[in-house]
Amino acid sequence: MMRVLKPSGHFCVSDVVLKGNLPEELKNDAEMYAGCVSGAIEISEYLNIIELQGFIHITVHKQKEILIPEEILGKYLSVTESIRFKESDTGIFSITVSGYKN
């Protein structure tokens, strides 16, 4: 994006990011892979990468949690682990981010 934007140009993208670390069993699930979750990175790392590329005024416009269906959680986590997972800050989020070229 940096290469093709004019000075003061901006981008706006939507992507899937994580907060915390998903259990490996969930990451390796085929549905998670197909839904782009398996390759998702932590939101702070995602935003840091954008900043390291030289973008400024980086803004997260939208952030929506993506809930993991019970049938997927039940395949990999015990009832106790599932409850603990749901009550934690760990999660999958769809975000919309923009930034400007200096």
C-alpha cells in the first residue's frame, strides 16, 4: 500500500485479528483455517506492523467479536476450558483499520 499511495493518501482495510492466544486445537480446525483465523495475529502486532511500514494516524474504526460456535469449541475444549475461554479476554475480532501515508 505504501508503494502505490500518493503522499497524504490513505488506506482502509478489514481483517481478522486475535486478542490473546487461541488454543492450538482451535487454530488447527479446518473451519478456522477457511475463515482466516488460523493465520490471524494479535491486534497489537497487526497495528505495529502497519506503523513500522511508515503509516501515520492509524485508526481502528470498527471492531466486532467473532464468536466461535459451540460445536467447534466442544470438539476441542472441555466444558470447563470452554467456559474459561469465553470468560477470558481472548477472542477473534473483525476490525476495520485506516492509516495515512506521510
